[in-house]
Amino acid sequence: MKLLLISGSLRANSTNSAVLRTVAALATDEVRAVLYGGMNDLPHYNPDLDVEPLPAAVTALRGQLRETDAVLFCTPEYAGDLPGSFKNALDWMVGGTEIGGMPVGWINVSSPASPKGGEDAHNSLRRVLGYVTAKIVEEACVRLPLQRCDVGVDGLIGSPEIGRQLAGVVDRLAAEGRRAAFDQTA
């Protein structure tokens, strides 16, 4: 089962990206977790560009989505909404059909001091993913408040408790990914 991990942050030391790197490090033989690294290369969404031949970065993103069984997002909130670069990536997903019906989940790692804990960004994410008919796996949508000091020098989250919670999210998405793959072959 292939799980695509997409961080909504371009920041080098992002806690969101650290969570997804930790998920990748915890992946089992049964789940191949792949970090998407092309968000910075995507052009600004323009429907005039959403025709063949697509920009190379868009072809790569859609190709990765076609080859995956489930997607796990982890995104910060900026100014009460999704970060612009992440929304741009989602807009390119809307232009394709690859994510329709695909199991998706997300992790919210907003700081415990955050007034709404990233709720607005995740409401926006839920709205966009609903629009493209992705299968939102509610049990794989969790809040794990973290701070930058929770990220180790290796760029991973070292807490065993957080590790167990992340493994639980992956297990839920993997189960849905396997179920969806079975349904397509049946």
C-alpha cells in the first residue's frame, strides 16, 4: 500500500513536515510512505495551463497521485486559512481526477497556544477535499499540538506517544487504502 505524504508548509524546519518525515520513518513493510517534495515547483494555478501538455511539476504531482492508495496531509494555518502554496497544490488536484474517491486524512499540529488550533485551515481543507470527492477518513483526521522544540535534531518527532498516534493514523488510512484498492479490483 502506497501512502503519499503532503506537507502544506515550505518552511525547512516545519513541524508539519517533521510529522510527515516521522510518519515515513515509522512506515512498515506493508505501507510505503512517500514524501511529496514538488510543491515549490508547481506553477501558480491557471486553468489555461491545465491542458496537455501540462507543466512538468503538475504531471509529476498527478502521476504520484495516480500511483498512490491514500494521502495524508499535514498543513499549518496562515491568516485563518490554508497557506497559499498548499492551496495552489490543491487547485492543481482539483483540475485532475486522481484524488476522487481516494482515502485521505490530515494531521493538525498547531501549537497548543494557537487560539483555534488550525481549525479554519482544516475546515478549508475539508471543503476542498469534499469538492474533489476524496474519501475523508475521519479517524485519520487528528490534532496533535506540537511546538518546534518537539522536533529533534534529526528532524523527527521523538515522542513515543506521538509515534503511536501517528502509527494509528497510518493504520486507519492503510485500511481504507486497501479496501479501496480491493473494491476497484472486485
